[in-house]
Amino acid sequence: MNSSTTDVVTVKILGREFRLRCQPEERDGLIAASHYLDQEMRSIRDVGTIIGMERIAIMAALNIAHKLIQTKASQEDMQSRLTQRLLQINETVVSTLAASEKADID
């Protein structure tokens, strides 16, 4: 990354500031991701069973990864059902057109 084409973004996670570089078009996404991570880490910290920034960060990363895997699985299932439904609609259209053509011939 060339420093002249990158932005420096300061984000706060659990009260600590981090300065990060990113492409200008990635700035909003990075800020949103840092807010999401901060919320995840705060919710883990506030439960009080896990102590230490590193452990909290690892648990937050595991929670986020788990949510990502669940979301991907859900999207794959939805894609599969959508593909199946489109195939059924296509079969209906083809058979309807074939029946219409046969009726026109008779």
C-alpha cells in the first residue's frame, strides 16, 4: 500500500486506540468492523467470566467466526433451495410451452 493512497483511521476497541491504514474506499467498512468487534469484546468482558484483553479478543474472534460459518451455511442452503425452485419453474415453463405448441398443432 502506498501511503499517499491510504487513509489512517483511528479506532477504539475496549478503550484502546489503534491507528490503522486502509484504502479510502475501505474506511467505512473498517470503522464498522471495529465497532462490531468492540461490541463483541465488551459483551464478553461484561459477562465477567473471561479476563484479559487477549483472551477476550480470542473469544470475540471465535464468536464472530462461528456467526460467519452459520451465515455461510444458511446462504448456501438458501442458494440451493432457490436453484431447486428455479429448476422447477423452468420445467413448468418448458412443459407449458410444449403443451401450448401441441395444442396449436392440433
